[in-house]
Amino acid sequence: MEQREPKTGKGRRLLIVDDDEDLRMLLAGYFRRIGYEVEEKESGMAAIEPATSGNFDCFILDMSMPGMTGIDLLRRVRDRGVETPALFLTAHDTIEDKVAGFQAGADDYLGKPFNPRELEVRVEALLRRTQGAQPRADEERIMVGDLVIDKRRHEVLKGGERVDLTPLEFQILELLASEPGRAWSRNSLLDQVWSTEYEGYQRNIDPHINRLRKKLEADPKNPHYVLTVRGVGYKLNEKP
């Protein structure tokens, strides 16, 4: 494994959850060498308390673990309002696994076996998207109807009430709101929101849209904000 200066992750905290002790120790050692603070857990159950503490910048979760799977763990974490970006490691790497991971609130996935350097790059991409440079003052807020997307605070208000979104949900809404009324294809959304290759599978975006609607819409089955454009993809209603 290549040796690198411990600069990349300085000040960043990772939670790694995997029942494979050898892999877990390998990853923990790798990320510590490049400056990350790492906490390791061997099961989903053991990870619930630290994962909901709000003390981490990113989760790396094994998708399939005995007892409580990574999917079950992330669902419980998201249900408690924790929006820390999460990346799944999966031995199966099937479309069904990917969709299930996204539906649970994951932000990225990586199939096993993998190169730790690729995992590092993906973690860095997640952190850039969720903790990136602050926008200029004239770009801090986007207002569409009673929705306010505050880029600096990384929060969304609907009718003055805060809406808790995952980092990817926020990115999708921010992109749709950048041009209200514009019809975005699924591929365009994937290209803009994700910086890694998703094998051209357009439907990866749909679970996030569904979750976004559940949080924004009074009736998610009859949306007024995030609209479907048949044969194309999605758009944000100009006058919701």
C-alpha cells in the first residue's frame, strides 16, 4: 500500500463499521496515515450510539453484516435526524443493492474488492460536496415560493420551518432550484450531483427524489414542488 503524507484528512473524523476485522483494520490504518481520526465498530448494533452522536464527518459502512445490516443501521441513523454523509461497501454490487442503499439514505457505494485509494477519493468527494467552500453573499440563498435553500447554512426552510435533508437530497434540491422550471434528465442530475461513475444507471436518482418529496410535499404522490417530467426526468415548480 502506498505511503502518503498525513494531510488529506486532517481534522476529519470517520466511522468505519465492518464485521471483517482484517478489512476494518486495514482501512482504519490507511485513513489514519493520511490524517483522519478513525473510530471502528464491528457491528451495526455497536455503531448506533457513535453514529448518532454527530461527531463524525463521514460513515463507511459494510452493507451486509450479521445481526444489523449496514442498511438497517443507516435507516435508524437517518430516522434520528443524522445527515452525516455515508458510503456503503458491498460485496454484491448489484443494482438491487445499490437502490436499497440509496433508499436507506446512502450517498455513495463501492463494490468489494476495491483499492483503498479509490475509497479515499470517494470520501474526499463526499466531504467536498457537503463541507465545501462557502458561496458568495449574493449566492447564499435561493428562494422559490415558500422554499428557502440556504447554501451557507446548508439548510432548507419550507414556510419558515426547517426541513432536514441528507447531503445528497440538499444537492439535488439546490440543483433543481438553480433553474426553476428547467427539466433535468436523470443522467444530467447524476452527472451534476455525483462526481463518480454510476454505470449509467439512471434510476439511481429516483429513491432520493422520493425521499425529498416525502420531506417537502404535503402529499408526495401529488407533488407541488418537485415535479416529474415524463420521458425526461424532474424539475422544480416555478410557482409551487
